[in-house]
Amino acid sequence: MLFGLGLAISGMVNPAKVLGFLDVAGNWDPTLAFVMLGALGVTAPAFYIILKRPAPWFAPRFELSTRKDIEPRLVSGAALFGVGWGLAGLCPGPAVTDLVTINGSVALFVAAMLAGMLLHDRMSAHWQSRFAADRSG
Amino acid sequence: MQTTFTPYSGLLGGALIGFAAVLLLVANGRIAGISSIIGGLLTRPTTDIGWRIAFVCGLGLGACSYRLIAGEWFAVDSAATWPVMLTAGLFVGFGTRMGGGCTSGHGVCGLARLSPRSLVATLVFMASGMLTVFVTRHLLD
């Protein structure tokens, strides 16, 4: 709820504001940078303190990625995501939040996003099994 | 469409987003990455589904509480046509699964943990987003 309210207050639920930030060559709207600053101002110190605890309140352990390697998958995935973000001005959080306003084009975006996620997972499962078959056979 | 710079509501909204991410981490030990939360619902719909559904519903409820407080819905202005929205959605879905995160997971949570992968991902999707807008707004129009 706090996340959704925060998105709404920050204006990041509005694709036009996100595109205004990405449009560095036009009438630049730096609001998104301030949203990131506001969020990191809270998360950075709080995460530092929290992660010194042995475990969270209601779970046996923290579920965190410990990977540090920069591989092609990470970079190309982020690049593809950026293209979609720049086309629509929507990323997953605001898109799902905007669904409550019953907006047809946002609903189409979310449906396509879910399809994109499924497509990726299908393809990557397929490649992994092909790879495993090649190695064993 | 042009928008105006709103630093104070940006900072306040950002702080709330940060606070929400802190709560999820200290309570459940999870990273508030929306694409991963939704992705988990799609691909492993049998395991630890409760908190994911609760979080996604909370996003909607947060938006509704804004409606109650402000008295009107926030603006959702988009000039994108349906084919553009469809393409964009596919890219965002595929890209966030492949890259392991989106603006919230890599940008807000990953940077806070000083994760080098998240820093690279955030810089790449910001650059790629800016380039996309530059091409669509200034080169094609």
C-alpha cells in the first residue's frame, strides 16, 4: 500500500512524467531523479542497518541475490527493458498500480508485459534443456 | 506532452516507496522488485504466493488511498497507440525477466545494497530509455 501511495504521490504513475525524465533533449523533467533520491535516502541507510540482523522478523532468512558478475544477460535484459520503458513511459510498478484507474491501454501494456515474462521464461527453459542435452549427448 | 518539475512530491513519494521497500525487507526478508514479485506469480504459482499477491493488491490499494486523500485520480497521460503499448509491454516483460529486475528492484533496492549488477542494470536501462525517447521524439517526429 505504501509503495502504491508513494508511486501515486511521486507522479511516477503518469507515463508522461517518466517520458519527461527520459527526454533529456527536450523539456526535461528531473522529477524521477528526485523520486529515486527520496527512495534511496530511506533504503540505503535502512538496508545497511537491517542486513546486520541475522534474520528478518517473519522469515528464516533474507532472500538476496549475492551475485556480483556482470554478464551479457543482465546488460541485454536491462537494455531491452529500457526500450519498452522509453516507448510507453511505464515500468512494472506504475503499470500495475495504474490498473485501478481502468485504463485500456495500460491494461494492454500489462497483458503484453506478462506475455513477455512468460515468453522469456519459456525460451530460457528451452535453451537450458537444449544446452544440457548437447553436453550430455 | 510536457510535464512540470515537482521535486517535493517526488521526494515525498520516493521516501514512501523506500519506506515500503524497507518494511518488506525487515519483515519478510524480500527485495521489493515489482517485476520479480509478478514474475514469481507467473512462473512458480505454487510456492510463496501469499506475500506476492498481498504486495500487488497493496499497490492498487495504495493508489485507491491516494484517490481518497486527494479526491481525484492521479493523471495517467499517454499518447502511445495500442501497437506501441503492446510492443512496449513485451519489451518490459521480457527485458525485466532477462535482466533480473526493473526500476524498483535494481534501481531502488539494488543501489541501496551497493550491488554492482544493479548499478550496471540501472545505468543501462536509463540510457536505453533515454535513447529510445530521443529516437521516437526527436528523430522520428
